[in-house]
Amino acid sequence: MDKILVFEIWGDYAHFKKIYATTSAVSYVIPPKTTIYGYISAMLGLSKEKNEYLNSFKEGSCLIGLQIMNPIIMQRINTNLRAVLGRMKPNGNRKPTMVEYVYQPKYRLYFHHIDSKIYNQLKNSLVEHTSVYTPSLGLANLISNFKWVGEYSVMKKGGDNIPINSVIPRSKFIQFDIDGSITNGNEIVEVSQFSVEMDNERNVTKRDDILLDRKGKPINASVKEYYQVDLNEELINVMLF
């Protein structure tokens, strides 16, 4: 891998429902990797019938990095949900539910795929700012915009006390640089039970915990490996997983 696609996605609100949420709909602060698969599939028009789109994202075929561009702000809004599926009856009851949203989220995504067809299709969609289906941030009514940043060279590296600009998977994390974290004023959050891979029956096959800075600041840490992206003569260190 020597090239990577970089693009940004954002919207007014996002909701990425946590796996244990029932009537109290709490949200992850960042989109799970499997949610990004759905976002990209919507852009490319990959079929949702029998979850066929997931055949294009088999484990090990796609690497994604995620950088937080806007500070994470969560809002809880009382939302009327329908108690049953289907057409709403005139006297049908609604179920008031407190739903948690990410307010004005913006993320920068780093993308690579071993299938050059998918890679180039996404590149063309981003450059031309076209999408087959309307991309959304978790829920269908939370419409998202996106912007092409560019295609850049990337180099796999390893080292200690490196400023990491993206979120960090716990499985690739070694330790924090405590002095650096204090100097940067980091506000580090850990996201648990983050879905990373999914089979074509929508069973999550791989999970990880994710470390991130709530304001999107770089985190000085020792990691097992990272990728350095030459972003318009600015070196950005990201974790791809």
C-alpha cells in the first residue's frame, strides 16, 4: 500500500446506536468501522439486498483511519418514536424516547481497499461529489455531506511517543506519553465494544476499544504501528485498522 484516499464527512447531527441500547438510545461518539462500510456502500450504490454490500468489505480487505475534526458535543433530544413498524394509524400512540446525538460532527476518513475497482469508484465519486444513494450519519434522516481532500502517499512506520492524529485502536496501543498528554491538554475518551468487522449476515466478527481525544487533538503515544500520510507537505500520523 503506497496510496490512500482522504475525505471528510459531516452533518448537523449523527447517531451511532450502541449495541446495548434499548429504549434509551445512546450513541457512540464516532461512527463504527462497519457504519463507514455502509456509508461508502451508499455512495457507490452497492446492493443492500441480502447484505450483498458486505461482500465487498470482507475482513482484511479494507483499512480505515478516522480523525476527529470538530470537538465532540453530545445532545439528548426527546424524540417521538412509533411503537410498531408500518403505516402510522390516526390514533396510533407514539413512544417518547430520549435519543442521544452527536452535535455538528465532522470526521476525516483515510481509506484504502485491496480491490482497485472499489478504490477507484470511491475516488471518482469523491472527486465528482456524486453519490448513488444519500449518505447519512447513522440514521436515514441524518443526512451527511462529504468533501474530497485528496489522494496521498502513505508509509507504514513504528515508534515511541508519536503524535497520533487519528483515533487509536486499543489492540495497537502500547502506552501514553503522559508528559506529552499533559502539555497538549488532551481529554482522552475510551469507546468500548466498537464494531470493526462484520460478516454478510450482519454478525459482528471483530470488536475493539478505541482511544480518542474529545477535541480532536493529537495524542502522544507509543503504538505497535502507524501510517504517516504526506498531506500537502504536512505529515499526519494515523492508525489504520
